[in-house]
Amino acid sequence: MPKFEECLQRLEQIVDQLEKGDIPLEQALALFEEGMKLSNDCRGELETAEGKVEILLKQGNKIQPQPFDANAPEKTSKK
């Protein structure tokens, strides 16, 4: 499986080719299919990375890792 950055670069190339509009329909459909697969792969990789993200919270004098929850309400830090 290609790396995330490689997927994005290939997606950009596909979009450029499709936007030009000077390719046969069959080739355009093949590029579109490839682009959709790459897009799904990128989304999956982002979701995996998001699950691994941790927030470091200072508790007393120690910094403790906490799982990141994008849906949790924001906590304001008191100084």
C-alpha cells in the first residue's frame, strides 16, 4: 500500500488529468476509479492516525497522555 503522501500526490495527478478533459472516456473512468480507491485509502489512513493521537495533559507535576476524542467538549486550561 502506498504511503499517504504518495496517495495524495497521485490523486493530484489524476485530478489534473481529469480537469484537462482531453482523454478518452474509458481512460477517464479508469482514472476516476483509481482516484476513488486512493481517496478511500487516504481516509482510512487518516482515521487510523486519528485514533493514535494523544493529548498530553499536565496533572500536578506530571504530564499524562490521554486518548484524543474529537467529539469531547473542549476544556479550557486555567493558569
